[in-house]
Amino acid sequence: MALPENGAAWPPPQWAPYYAEMRLDDAWYSGDRRRLARYYGEHDVTPSRRGPFNRRREQPARSRRHRLHVPLASDIASVSAHLLFSDMPSLRVEDTATQERLETLVDEGQIQQALHAGAEQSAALSGVYYRATWDRDLVDRPIFSVVQPDNVAPEFRWGMLRAATLWRDLPGSTASIVFRHVERHEPGRILHGLYEGTPDNLGRAVPLAEHPETADLAGSLGEDGVSVETGITDLTIAYAPNIGPNRLHRSSPMGRSDFQGIRDEFDALDDVWTSWMRDIRLARARLIVPDGYLRDQGAGQGALFDDDREVWHSLKMPPNEGNSITLSQFAIRVDEHQRTSEALTRQAVQSAGYNAQSFGVDADGAPITATEVDSRDALSIVTRKQKAGYTRQPLAHILHVLLQLDAVHFGRSIRPERPRVEFGDGATESEQSTATTLDLLARAGAVSTKTKVKILHPEWDDGDIQAEVAAILRETGAADAPDPGGTYPLAA
């Protein structure tokens, strides 16, 4: 395959339904009510359901300012990322030098931070892409990056990614002329192209040197003038779906957004909070005063009531005509709004695959143990394990690619291996609970000192564990105790 042809419709029409869903999910994920209003204003001129962001345009500007948006969608994406990458998964290879280099690449490349940010975006947009590349002028190691799915046209075979075309709009583009950098990843090579087109057409290919954003790539191209050889056979990009299947496209290998099927709950929650805030505005204390309490401000200036004034005089009115100051203040339906908003939040997060406790609903705030977390937050933990399963293989692939690029292009003396990626349990047990468990196991004679140390310090390697075991045995005197195995009497 090669770069796209001149004059091609862009973005690729076959992926238009996916990009449209991503634009909608991106509007909710942004948490920006103006962005939501623009989206619905463009696509729902006469909506069937009246929500806070799809009202008709003739609505007064003042009432539009009173709309309230609750960023539950972005909260769901954030919780998803916290559950998956709050701790870096365990990465293991057999070769010691390769293991040390892998840890250096993860640390220097801030890969955990990139994975965490990517997981949040993946929860909203159905998935992300992991890309490996290099730039010797910038840093002396390969580079890991996360690519947004609405700027990638993937090519799958039997559900596996075999190539991907990335693009980005470059500075200098206008409403009528768009400069695009197109980057195509194939096994063994990466192709680069610069196109001058329109918002819906790729246009014509122009030399990379004609735009400052791509000029540096021109010197790295091969003899064909468009590609860079990677020196490895693996694809330098991997697709990490959020979770599957995609219910709107059942046979598609693309992932599913956490927001799929629950956007109506987001809309209804905004309705409830908008109504709640309207009750608060209407319930402000207001004074109804007779005309005698008003002071004329002059011709054309109206009358004014000074609520800070303490003494009023010369009010010519009978004392029995009820011309007194009246307080007007309406009730606020706090309980009704709160119960409705909690019910909508609970339904939305459960449909997304999480327990309400993960979002502070139905939680009493008391500290809980890992066992209680498993029972009260079981749905969130199951969802986390499912997402970890979808992430493990593409992450292992791209880390293997990073190691290969490090050896080929930077001359590292390592033996590149595909690392084993293992995610933790996700529930942190308290030290008291861990100590109680180990004590019970020790009393039952069902655990060795080595196993106890490994349970207490799961992040340690075998050398650290063995050293700690030896220190414990020396301190307790068990290291010098004779082996009683040879003193047992023979069975009759």
C-alpha cells in the first residue's frame, strides 16, 4: 500500500459513522456546556426531546446562561483511568540487561503518565492507539506516544491491525485551505506525506519541505522519497480498544465507549441540576413594599427602595390598610432533586460498568478493607479486569517495538523480548488486614517465610525476597536450627 491518492475524500468516508460518534462523545467528555450546545445546535435544530443543550435557538439569552452541566461523562472516564493505570502494571522480561533498559525507557519516557491519560481518553472515545517512533535530534531513545482514534484510519485483517494511516491538521490552515501531515504505518516502514486540500478533501501532495512542521522529515526519507525504514518487521503502532464489543457495530474490531447507550442519562441529569438551580434562583428572598416606601429618583429615573435604610418617615398612609413590607420566599425542592440526580447517576455509572460507590453515591465515607471493596465495588473491579485484558496485548506489543527500535537505531546492547504485562488486583489491602491474614496462615502452618514476604512485598524481585527471608531467619534463630527431618522414627 501507499499514501492516499490526490483528491481523496477526507476523512475516509468508510469511517465516518465512527468519527461522528467520537465527536459526540468528545463533546460530553470535554465537560464544556458551550461545546455541547454547539454540537446539538448544529445537528438537532428541531429536537424530539427537549434537553438543556438542545433547546431552540430563539430561547432568550438570559435563560441560556442558566443552563447547568454536570460533568459526569468526564468523571466516568477519569475513574476508568484511575482503576486501570493508577499503578503501573508489572513488566517482565527474562534478560536482566533488557529488563533494566525497559525500566529506564518506561521511567524516562513517562509511559505511565501517557498510559493514564490515554486510558481516560479511551474510555470516552472507544479506544486509542499506541505509537512508537524516534527523533535523534530530540532525545537519545525511542519515543512512546498515544494517538487519538478520530485521527486514525485503521486497516484490520481477521480482527488484527495490519496498517494504520494517521493525520493531523497543521498550523497555517484556514477555513478553505487545510494542510495535513499524513503518516502511514506499515510493517517495516513509516510513510510521510504533506497534502494541501480542503476540510472534506485531501487535495494534492506537496513536498514535505514546504511546511515547517514537516520540513525536518524530508532528510530522513529513503530512496522512494516518502518512507522511512524502521529496521524491524513489527508494526510500529498498536490499537488498544477501551472494551468490547461495540454494540452499534457488532462485527467491528473497534472498541466501545463507556458513554454508549447512556447519553440520555447525562442529558436528564443536566435537566435535573438546571431545575434545581432554578429553584434556588426563584427562592431568593424578595421584599414586596408599598409605594410609600419608594423614593422617587427624579424624572425618568424611576423609584428606589433602600433595604439598608433603618428609619422611614412622612409615610402618609392609614395604619390599618395593611401597607406593610411583605417577604416572599419560595421553598426549594432539595430532597426531590437530590434523589433524582442520585438515581440518574447510579443508573448511568452502572450501565457504564461501574459501581455507584466509585462515584461517591451510597457511600458513607468510612474506611473499608479490601474484602469490603471486593463486595461493594465488584462491578468496577470486573470492568477493570476486562479493560486490562483488552490493553495487555497491545501494550506488550508496543513495548517490544520500543526495545527493538532501541537496539536497531540507538545501538543498545540488549536482547529485545516481548514483555509479560501483568495488572495488579486493583484493591489495596490495609497493613492490618494483611498482617491478620499472614498470622492466621502462619498459625495453620500453611505458609512459608518466603511466601509471607512475597505477600507483604509483591513489588520485590526474587533477590530482595531471598535477602529478607535470610534476615528474618537469622533474627529469629531459625537459620541455625537443626533439620528435624532425620530424627523421625521409621514407620513400622
